[in-house]
Amino acid sequence: MSDYILELRNITKTFPGVKALDNVQFHLQRGEVHALMGENGAGKSTFIKIITGVLQPNSGEMFLDGKKVDFASPNDAQAAGIAAIYQHVTCYPDLSVTENIFMGHEKVGAFGRLQWSGMHEEAEGLLRRLDATFSPKALMSSLSVAQQQIVEIAKAFSQNARIIIMDEPTAALTKRESEDLYRVTEQLRDEGVSIIFISHRFEDMYRVASRVTVFRDSQYIGSWNVKDIEPKDMIIAMVGREITQLFPEKKHEIGKEIFRVENLGKAGYFADIDFTLHAGEVLGFTGLVGAGRSELFQSIFGIMPYDRGRIFVEEREVAMRSPGESMRAGVAYLPEDRQKQGLVLSWSIGRNISLPSLSSNFSRGWIREKEEMRRSHSLSERLTVKALSVHDPVSSLSGGNQQKVVVAKLLNANAKILILDEPTKGVDIGAKSAMYGIIDDLAKNGYGIILISSEMPEVLGMCDRVIVMKGGRITAEFDRGNASQESILEAAMANRRIG
């Protein structure tokens, strides 16, 4: 028997004008957690699709238990014991946990009748095996992202999966939820399941993986024992260069007040919110999950109305009752979920970028497409979006490049106040470094930036001031000089305002 449960040799996959994988290799041992890392666009997603039978390689070989296999469809991979769990869980939200677990392989009795009691009982057993506390009869829509991922693992178990691929499973989880997932992952490993753990977070790799493989620019770079590789060496392997300074030096001048919020409130979400923003300033908003940050700024941008309070843009009071009104006032918003709220995935890069300025590209009822694409191309180049053309579908881009398209879209809105909600969520360290440089350049050019982030190093490294929230209220405000991880965490857990 082979030393490896799964082995891929010299895999190449090309699309028109693009080589997505170039002669890559991968070796997965039995009962190991093997991290797969690389920048957005390194080829990881294409690699997953080949292992799961969604795509077929142009050349190369794949072996399962030492025997060559060719998966013509996902059903072939599933029958061979391979399952994938994605960052964006692909569930049926209006169906129960049991229905989701057994979708496609339901238990059927005499006369074609579904054996509900048997399926509920088996689902209950699978959930208990994973230490889940929710009912198999609960609706998927009632579960958290972490709980939905547990259901996906239970579904893999119900299909006798021996290999589970976890694609960015911690990207949308809190620290506590991530720890729960680590525990489940280690439990699976101890039961003999082999796991490919794809992540951008070094914390994930060092916490659960024993080996790591790195792809860069569609090529295999190398594999290492996790205990033998330092973070700086991982960065060089992933990015191709040493990133000596992740956060830019702060040299921009802070100008006049351009945005002010007074006594803003919405029942059940936030209350008594007061703050100001200045030209050239990066103002951070942080706090634990459920602090009310996203809800606050969705209200400020007009997505959901606030109940009371006042908002001023350059000393002029504005109502901000809709996103359109907010954009006309010079305020733009980058949502946390770029795919659902920030992009039209079926449209091209250029059309997405030009969307905020569509009305200015009309002439006698016709869109001036040349002007539209010229400006989109200019912004795409300014933000170094990696694509063959602005005519490519935005869905074809990596997560980091999709994020750059959303930022380009904001710049096309002629706004001077930018609200960025978790702008580096789910992107690799190279894309993070590029995004921080973009934010710094915008501040130097007089933009006022509101940076909403749960990442403490990001908040401390990027922000001129930091506002901390808990339970929908501001509990503290720190200048850059007196903010620390300890003081911010204390304020994030406080029951009253500090200072």
C-alpha cells in the first residue's frame, strides 16, 4: 500500500489565456492535517476542483491509495470518499439540518417513502460525534456559520468521507468558534480522516497542521514540516519576497473635520453614538463580535434607517436615508461580504467598477462605453488588479483582487469619506500588504477613512484613532500613541465607558 492516501503528480490546468496550475504536486498522508497555503490566485481553488472532480487536468496524474484515478465528475470523487467544505457554506437555508446532511443520498424505504425517523436518528448521532448541541430538526438558517460548517462535516461523515478539504474554514469565525473548529479537526485526524486545510492564516497552520505545501503563481513551491518553518520563510515562499514592513509608516497630515455623528441610535442595535472624522485620518472601529459596528455603519450608509441622531458631512447635516443619498453626500461603503453585497459576480470587472458612476456615463440615452471602460481600466491599474482585461468576469478573480475591485468601485463614486468594513478579511498576506498601502495612499490624498476591523494588529498598525464598541455603545476612544492590545481588549469587554 502507498505511503500516501492521496497523491497528485505534475498537474497542469489551463484556461484560455491562463495557466491556472503549472506542473504542481501534492502528497497527503493518512490521518494528517496538511495545510495548503498561497496568495489569492496561486491556484488553490483550481486544485480543489480537480481533486473533487469539478475540473479535469490537462495533464498529470492523481493516485488514491496508490491507484491511479480519474474523476469525471464530483460524484466520482464523492464515491471515492472525498468531500469539500467551503468558506461560504453551500447549504439549503430553508431546510432542516437532517435534510441538508442527507441531501442527494436520502434513506428511502418501501414504496419510495423517506425514512425520516432513521435519518433524524443518524443525524443526531453524527452531530453528537462532533459535540454539536443543536437539533437535527433545526433550520440551517437558524445556525451560525460555525454550526453550518459542523453540519457540512456531518454530511461528509454520512457519505463515509476519508479525505476532507476545508477551504478557508475560519475566515468568518470568531476566535472561540475557530478553537471549536480546531478541536473538531483534531478529532477527525485522530479518527484517521485525512484533511487538507486551506488558509491564509498562519495561526491556523501552526495550530492544527503537521505539514504545509505552498503554491505561488500557479506553481508548486515546496512542502515542509510545520514545526520546521518560520513565519518569515513562509511569507517568502508565498509571496516570493520578504515583507519587512506590513504596515506603512504614518506620514500623512490630518486636516479639518469632514464627518460628524451626534447621538445616533437604533433600537436594539446601537445607542448614543458620537464621533468625528477628519480629512487624511484613518479612524478605527473595533470590538468583539456582536458589538454593533457593522449595524452602525449600515445605518450611517442608509442600508437600514436609524431612529434618532444627526449626521454632518463638512458641517452640512444630511439625512442618509438610502445608499444613494449617502453616495451623493460623498460617503461610500465597502461591505464585509464582498461577494453578496459588494459585487455583481456575473458582470465584468469594468462594469462593476463603473456602476457607481453609471449616470455620468449616459449621453442621449446611451452609455458611453469607451469612457466607462477607460476609467475602469485606469482604476484597475491604479489598484493593481490582476486580470487579463477589465472585460473579464469579476467572478474569475481571486478574493484579494475582488476586494481591490470593490475599492476601485468606491473610488469611482467620487466620495471623500470611505467606510471599509473588514477590508482584508479572507485575503492573503501579500494582498493585505497591498490593501494597507492603498488605504495609506488614500489618506495621504485627503480621504477620510473609517476602518472597521476585528484584527488587533491591523487596528494598531493602521489607525490614527481607535474607537471601541460593546453592545452597541462606545466604551472607549484611544489616540494612536496610547492604544494597546490590552487597553482595547479591556474596553471591548467593559460594561461601561472607560475614561
